[in-house]
Amino acid sequence: MKELFAEVRQESTRAKVYAALRDAIVSGRLRTGQKLTEIELATAFNVSRAVIREALRELVRDGLVEQSAYKSTRVVRLTPAQVDEILGVRLLLEAEAVRLAHARLTPGERRELKGMVSKLTRASDDPQRQAALDLALHDRVWQLSGNVTLQNLLQQITAPLFAMGVIVRSSSAIRTLGRESLPPADHPVRAGRGPRAPWPG
């Protein structure tokens, strides 16, 4: 009987390791370009190298980790051109998420977003916390759009930007969701444009 559920337990462990590594990368605790070795990670998590290997493969699919031809694994490093491409696509998709969310928001959800924006503003002196709150705000707006495919796409393309420390701070279009109306159609975010954080030095 024990053997029957061994695979289930291993899958649960892999999911936990993956989630922990993803959080460490997105939050910046694991730095861009930092080398990740199976042996060190297996020791740190007290799991087998096979579990680490599977978790890293999933992070590669997420675009958070990259592997060289020599099997060296590092936290993703993007070129300025790659960042610009991702930002452009992300802004277009997010404009649609904002539009969909605005049409569905309940008064309670609007208050929730206002509270999240307030927390984000108060965290201006703590970059790491601000980044986490910013990602949470974006993710909640995407969720409120009601379009799961759109939400998944935005999560996938945005995670590497947070890993790089290149963040499009919560746009005024998102902040406006806590009020009564969307910004005009020619607003930068609704038009697919918007402010971009400077390339990290």
C-alpha cells in the first residue's frame, strides 16, 4: 500500500519545492544570474536530486530559470531587448484584463483593490515588500478579469520581469479600478503603452 502512494507524495514534495524556488526568484531573494545546483538545493530542501531536477524543469518552462548547453542552471537573465518585448506584450494584455475586470467588479472587490493600492503606496521605503505587493495587485486584477487564459498568460510573461527587478509599477489604470470609472481610451495603459521601470544597473 505504501508504494502505491509514493508517487503522490513525491509530486506533492516537488510542488512545494517548485513553489518555494519560484517565490525566492520572483521576490529577488535568489538574484538574477545566480547559479542553482541540484546538490546544494537537494541539501537545502532535504529532498532527492530528482525532485529538484523536476522543479527546475518547471521553472525553465516558466521562464524563470535558464540552462546552458553545459547543463549549468541559473536564474534568468534577460537582455534589454527581451525586456522591452515582454513589457510591450504585457501592457497590451493587461489593458484587456483591466477592461474585463472593470465590467465585473463588485463594490467589495473595488474596496479590496483600493486597500491593496494603499498598502503598496505605504511600502515605498521597502523595495522587496513593494515588489511583492505590486505583483499581488496585478495578479488580483488579472484574476478579477474572469479570463483564466488571459490570467495565465500574464502570470507567465510577468514573472521573469519581477525576477529581473524590471517591474512596470501598478499603472494608473489598475489603481482606477478602485474608483468608479476607467481612464479615457487614449490613456497610456489602455492604449497599450505605459511607464517602464529603468533597466537595472
